[in-house]
Amino acid sequence: MHRAHKTLRQESGVTLIELLIVIAILGVLAGLATVGFGLSKQQRLATFTKEFHSDLQKARLDAMTRSSTVKTRGYGLHFPANGSYRIFEYVDVVNTGFKDFVYNGATEEVNATDKTLASVASITIGDSSTLPEDVDTVVIFDKRGFVRNKNWGMISSQLYVLSMEGVTDKRCVSLSRTRIREGRWDGSNCNEI
């Protein structure tokens, strides 16, 4: 006897439920990637802020403890653009009997190190959107650790705001005569972390 076997036709394709499950999984993964990417940018901004804070502290310490020449007046930071700064030893090459003490630009920068932030990050002075074209673009620590501007005037306080494209929170570093502190920028104040 011959039995008749019914052969099921094999069909290729996916069911609607399988398709919905795949779409749901992809949606969850995309959501996690977006959140993770935002956290990654916040972590990068926090890292930039810590590095900038550390560079200011090192410049102050170097000003008080290191000198490569007799004419060294201290160490400083120069901000040529929003996304970069230069750490340098300030050597007063125009010194005539210790009366000049005026920063005359790159010719008086020795042992300079340039720092560049990511293209989407920036440093501004205060809450301005760009760096001003005055003495604020240079900060110098003298041999006693006091903060000076390029004309050797005392700076009682200076505020730097760090931001990154795509990150709503801003960070800040405030500089005073006695301390350098890192914080979160709330739009008007630097709140210490």
C-alpha cells in the first residue's frame, strides 16, 4: 500500500511577529546607543575640564618652583582660539632693569605646549561666546603663584566656561588669587563639584 504523503510547501519569508520583534530589538539598541553616546560626550567634556584644571594648577606650581633662565617671570596660558590654549614659560626678553614685565607675545613664550580640544568643544572666558580681544586671553602666574594679566596687573578672579556641542551641561573652572576650582556652569555661577 502506498500512503499518500502530503508535502508542506516550504515558503521563505518572515512572519509579521518576527518582523515586529526584530524592529523592537533594533529600537532598544538604538535607544541605548543614543544614551551611551550622550554620556560619552559628557564624559569627554568632564575629561577636558579636568585636564584644563590640571594644566592651570601645573602652570601655577611651575611658576613657583621652576625657572629655566634668570629672566623667567612665571608660567602662563595663552588662548589664541576657543578650542585651544598654549601653556608656556614666560621669559621677559625685553627686560631692561626689571622694569618691563609686559607680556609681548609668542617671542616671550619658552617651552610652550599647545593643547587642542576636540573640534566640538570650546573654552570661553566667562559666559561670552567668543574669547575677547584683550588682556583676558593671557593669564600668567608669577613666581609667588599670583595671577597676572599680560600687562602684569593682578587678576582677582577669572572664569573659564567649557562647553561641547551636543551636551547641554557646561563645565567651568574658576581662578582666584588663592585657588583654582572646577565646577558646573549654571548660566551665571560656577558651582564647585
